[in-house]
Amino acid sequence: MRIFHATNRPWLSIKHIVAIVVGSILLCSPAGWASNASSTDDGTPVFTRQQDEIVATLIPRAKSTSVRIAFGATGGSLADVTAKSFAETALSGADEKDFKSGVFIIQVTDVPVGGKATLSVTSDFFSSSTQFWVFNAHQAEPWTQAGIENKPHANLVQELILTVVDGGPQDADQVANGRITVVGGPWDSFWGYALGTLFIRFFGIFLVLSVLMIGMMLSGKIFETLERRKDSAGRATSATVSGPAVAAESIPPSTDAAPSPDTQKIAAMSLALHLHLNRLRAQTVTHLDAPIAAAWVQQGRQRAMGPGCLNIRNRKP
């Protein structure tokens, strides 16, 4: 589709349309604010205990509504869950943008010395690709990916199951004392999320535009069909009205010619009519006497007839 102005030249080309669409998507997508993601804080989580679980309610990055993350433990008692500032763990090996729900400190007590405890982190904010990363400043690599089981549940809920050994590398106190402290949080690749969202929105716009174009084409076909039907009905009506006239014109003339009148009878009738009308016309009398001549005319005549004129006539040359 082209848009024209008064000079009949396109002022908005396909290149410009694509640039506008891509720019709008970049501004609306998480990639547009990737540089600000690490410097903003959506608020401190609110923790509530529900029997053997502790639920954190927070607004994560890339969302405008709050989510709930439930923490549980088996093999020990879940003592406490608190939030930890990422600035305190800002060492190489991790990016804050990947921890959309933040970093937590999970404390489990009543663990057999040197034993194991299983932690569970459950939320519908997680996906099947969500991981769990653990921070331990005593290790050569402070941030490490923990081997977890990502278990799906109903209503798009995902459960991250992590097994921790008392005094092991994932225990922050590094001491087998019957108490496990885990510092870490759910991990999702920010750029994977951003690019996936960009891809979906980019092609979503084209999908919407394609649907609109198809709808316009179908509506145009419908209007064309209605217009053709209207024209056909008009032609049928005009043909019905003009049918008798055409039929009348198509009737051939009769071959029986009318008898021609007798010319002699017509001439006799004309003469009789002429004589009858002349008799009825009034008779006019024509007076042939000359009008009385004027005095100067009479005087001229007398002089011409007088003796002087006679002498002139009789004079010999």
C-alpha cells in the first residue's frame, strides 16, 4: 500500500514503514530499557508464612503486576527467607538483568549434620527454561548454576527443586553445623527473553496487518459483488420497461396497402369547389375614367394645341 500527497509521489516507502515498526517495537520491548534494568528497583518483596511455606510477593522486572514465589524445604525446617541486594553479590559471572525476581537468602535448620535438604521454589512466573543460580563468596567462581529439577504443575506453575548438602559448596557458611544457608535466585536469560519478545511482537504486528489486509480485501469483494448485483437488477428492470416498445418496433408493416384515390374525381371536386367560392365572392366594378387633370396640365395642353404650335409645325425649313 502506498500513501500519496499532492504531487502523486509516495512520501512513505516500505523502508520507512519497516524502520518505524522496528523502532516502535524496540522502544516498547524490554530490549529498549536493557541499559536501565540494572539500575532500577521494583520494590522490596513482602514475605508471608503459610504453614510450612514462605511466600514472597513482588513485582519482578519486565512485569507491571505482582507475582508470588513460594519457598519450601524438606529434610529440615524452613527458618526464614529474606531478600538480598544484588550489589552485595555483584561479582563476575552473573548479570542482574538475568535475575528478574531478585536474589534471596534461604535458611534451613534442623538438618542432620552433613546431611541434605531439598529446597523448592514455586511460581507461575517461571518457565520451563528457568534455572537457579547460587552465590558463594568462598568459591573460586562465586556464581554457579545449581543442578535443579524444573517440574511443571497445573496452571503453568513451575517448581524448581534444589538439593543442598550441609557444609557443601552451595552452603554459604561452608560449615557442616546442621544449618544450611543458600544465597541465590531464579535465573532467566534476559537477552533470550528480550529477543524472543521482540521476535513475537515484530511478527505479531505483521500478522495483525495481514489480517487487516485480508479483511479489507474480503470486504472489497463483498462490495463489488453487491454492486454487480445492483447493476444486473437495474439492467433487467430497464429491459422489462423497454420490451413492449421494442416489440412494437419489431412488428413488420402490413402488406395490404390502402387504395389510392381517383385523380379525375379529385380534379372535378376541386373545380366545383372553386366555382362555388367565386360565385359567393362580391362583384367589384372597375372605373376606367381618368381623374380630372390639374390646372397646369390643362394649360400646357392648351398652349400645345394653340396657333403658335401650329405655326411651328407648318414652318418649312
